[in-house]
Amino acid sequence: MSEADLSMRRGGIVRPGTVHQAPVSVGHGMDAHGAGVMEERPFAIPSKKLVMWLFIISDACTFGAMLFAYGYLRNASPDWPHHFETSSIVNVAIMTFVLVSSSLTMLIGTRAAKAGDKARAIRFTFITVTLGLIFAALHLREWASMIGAGVRLFANPWGAPLFGASFFGVTGLHLAHVLSGAVALTVVALGYKRGRYNADDIEIWSLYWHFVDLVWMFVVPMVYLLNVAQ
């Protein structure tokens, strides 16, 4: 570079025909070499856990809408059936005990995974899955009993025809969540055993399982206890 060129550059003068290149600053998502830099996780929690919390919130809105619709139909129908006998309430109590116990075993499994006790975490996760399947079996037995008594989606032998649709809709949605949760926990437990997943994945799916348990605490009084045979 000639002395004239150097002096013009120092003075901020650009000769015609030359290209002035401004210094490149490093952006928020780019390092000094132009490579991408991973953004910080939002809200200071892992992204996978955030996604699960968002799903739980949206799912809570779905269950809330279903229970609201059930309550509206029940109050708007003067002939709403009150047919749950003592045997049905006992069955529901057993189902509730099984589901609450599964939340306890899920909590133990999560704590074991956080503590690095892999064998204990896997064992209690599969105990949770087993309890969930027992809950589903008891639920299906109750459904079979009601179907055998003549309950259909839009007909039943006791009163308001929409009783069957609302009952099977609310309890069926919850049962689908229990079964899907059992499948998801099985997949995560097997992946955790092989090293594909870690303790955080166990914890994330435990949030889903506790949510399913919590929803059942709203279903029982609204669908069963308020409809006990007089």
C-alpha cells in the first residue's frame, strides 16, 4: 500500500473504486468466527420442561371445558340420573387409591433418578406404570358394567339421554391420558436404562403423571359423588 493510500485511509477518505469494509461485530447469536451460538433457555428452566408445563396448562383448559360442560348439562337436566350405588363408589375409591399410590411411586422414582440410583428409579417407574394399568382395568370394568346395564352415548334407562355421552366423554378423556402416560413412562424408562434419556426426562414425565392424578381429584366428586343414588 502506498503512502498516499495510507494517509487517505487515516483521514477517513475512501478513494473511488475501493470498497470500504466496516468492522464486523459479533451478534447475540453468532460467535467471532460466524458460527451459531445456542440461545439461552427462556425463563431459566430447561426447554423440555417448559414445553411440558405449556402442554399441562393447555390440557387443564381442555379438562376444565369438559367439566364445565358436564356441570351445565347436569344442572340443566331435571331428570339427570343418580344411579351410582355403594358398589360403584367402592370401586371408585379403590381406583382413587391406586392412582394416588402411583403418584407416590412416581415421586420416589424421580427422586431416585435425581440421586443417581438408576435401578431404583427404573423399578419405581415401572411400578407406576403397573398401577396405572390397574386403574385402567378397573375403569374398563366399570364401563362394561354400565354398558351392560343399558348405558349408551345418547340413551340410558334412568333419565337424561346425554348422561352417557357426558360420562364417557369426561372419564374417557382421563382414561386416555392414563394409558398414554403409561406408554410414555415405559418408553422413557427403557430409554433411561439404555442411557438414551436422563433423570430430567423422568422428572418431566412425572409432571404429566401428577397432573393426571390431580385431574382425577376433580372428576370423582363431580361425576361420581354428586350422582350417588338417593
